[in-house]
Amino acid sequence: MSIAKIKGFSDLFSPESDTFTAIESLARTLFSQYGFTELRTPILEYTELFARSIGEETDVVHKEMYTLTTEKGRSYSLRPEATAGVMRAYIEGALYTKMPVARLFTTGPMFRHERPQKGRLRQFHQINCECLGSESPYADADMITMLMRFLTSLELGSLELALNSLGCSECRPRFKHALTDYLNNLPKDAFCEDCQRRIHTNPLRVLDCKQEQCQNNLTNAPTLADALCPACKEHFALVCSLLQSQGIHYVLAPRLVRGLDYYTRTTFEVQSAGIGSQSAIAGGGRYDGLIKALGGPDVPGIGFACGIERLALLLQNRPSKHPDFFLAVLDEANLPQGFTLLQSLRSHNLSGTMNFQGQSFKSLLRQADKTQATYCLILGSNEIQDHTITVKTMSDGTQTTVAQDALYAHLSAGNNHE
């Protein structure tokens, strides 16, 4: 009996893997224009790192992490998100002594033990960007502008940017107190079991609940916008103004708190109607106290994450890139000449492969068709004797004979014509 993959984990074959690669390649190109460099962090960290950064009472830490404990009692967890690991690396590498503002991006798998759903598996992949060292609203606007430019470049269709401010350590406690009073004045059974616990441990998490009954009972709840201190109001107003100056449309979302405890001030989420109920494809915010809370200096920061699976869902109907050719070598004795021609075509940036053993002509044509190559290049004894190649266009079956030294130019002209 064969062994199947674990539920909530997936194998990515082409063209799905090609889509992931294309998304990551665009991110690397675009983010570098904004001064970001790539950081690679381990997928396994001490559990304490996530408990201290994400928050003990978040669903992520409370019930979604993959955690193991060694014989010596040390607890390790697979990373459920990337920011905590980036902060740990930033502190441990003392980047704050080397650059006034660090701009870092990461890509890779994350792990959460939750119910698998469309666009979110138990192993999922993210692109993360973090800007560390600036508390300016210009940094917020620049980060959001880069995110929207990235998503727009992917041509994902209609997107909505939701924007909110979560305040700071001065104004958030007032809001938390007002929200707690509001929640405690409602019947206990008005909320789901998780939110009944959150009311006492972390009431802001109630705002993040996706249960319809909980959302219905928040209609008249106080909002953070009413509790912001003057400094937070000024900060948020400038962020909004800068986005408007760049033609970036947004909607104010007073109940947007995201799912992690470390966010402060600006928070945002990008949603798409093209992937069903799990509509968020990217989001993030400011986390000015996080580095200090993890034992580093008091350095401000802002970042975002994009779910690659969800981006890929929006791109799944795009035409994929097919090989340029399949080289069909008709006689086994001609395989050495065919192999040399194969490498020559590839050195000219054409893509394709060939048969590595003798097969019937009919079988080779079937093989060429399965590769979805644009052309089948037929190399038999006559072609070798005449220094030619027979080029069969797979879309319509037409054939032409081309001199081998003109083959690259012929194929390139055909590709450009298409």
C-alpha cells in the first residue's frame, strides 16, 4: 500500500509550480526597486518566539501551531507566520547597528493546524516584507504603495484595499476598556465559545471573529477611530492623504484588527471577490513595539504578507508557458547528433527536450503532443545527410524543411509571430 500525503499539505506540479515561481520572481524584481533585500529564516523556531510576538491568546498560538518538545523540555514550533522570525534574525544579527532602515523580504512555507480550506492549507506559502527603523507615515504609505503595485502587476482583477488604525499604547487601552464594557453588557450566549473566552483574555480578538453571530452583535460596538489620540489621528490622516496622492483607492474599515497581537497604528488588508469567502489575499500593518518586546532595541516597523496560494487561485486560468520544441530523433544511431542540436537550441534560450532512446515515429509524435510543445523537430537520416531539420507546427500540422544553421532564426521568428 502506497503512502499518501498528509491532509492539508499539497504537491505542486507544473503549471501550479510555474505560477508560484512567476509570483515570486515578480516580487523579487519589484521589491528590489524599493530597496528590499531577501532574507531566509529557519522554518523551526523556539515556541516562545511566537508566543511573545503573536500573543498567547491568539488562535494561532492557542490552537494552530505545530509544536514539538524535546527530551530536555525545549519547545519548538514550525513557523505559523514570518514576521516573528524576521524580528529574531534582525535582533540576533544586530542589523540596527548596520543600517538605519532595514528593508527585508522573505518567501517560503508557513504551517498552521487549522481546517484546510480553499486558498489556505496547513502548509501554505507567503511573501513577507518588513521595513524596520522608520516610524514615519511615509514608510506606511510607501509599503502599501509597493504592495498595491505588486498586486496590480499580477493583473488580479478587481481588488479592495481596507484601511484602519489600531492606535498606540496611549489610546488603545481606552478603546479596550470601552469595548470590554460593551461586550460584557451583552448576553454571554450572544457570542461563539471562542469569543466568550476572548472577551476576558483579549477583547480585540472578538472584532476579528468570522462567525456571523459574533459580527451581528458588534453592530453598535465602539470603534478605534473614536478613541485615537491626536498623534495617531495625525499619523493615519497623512497615510490616507499620501495614498490618495498616488491614486490608490481604499475603504476605511473601523473593525479591521487583523489576527495578530503585535499590530499598532496603521493596519490594512487587500481583498478579492474572486476566491470565495476567504477573500483576503494580503495584509499587514505597523508593529512599533514588537522588536523591543522580543528583547531588541525600541525600533519601529511595518510589514505585510501575501498568501501565494490565494494569489495563484486568481491566476489559475492564465495560459501557461509551453516548451518551444520537442526534438524527435528517429534512429537511435542519430541520438548523438540530436543531443548536440538539443544543447545548441537551449543555449539560444529556446526550451525543449528530446527522446533519449529509439522509438517509433508515431510514438514520438504522441510524446511531442503531450509536452504541448509549439514545434516538433524531426531529425532522421535524410535530415542529417542534408544538414536540415523538418519542423512540424503542432497547432495545425503543417511541416517545412529548414537548414540546421537557420533553425534558431526560423523558430524565433515563428515564436515572435505568435
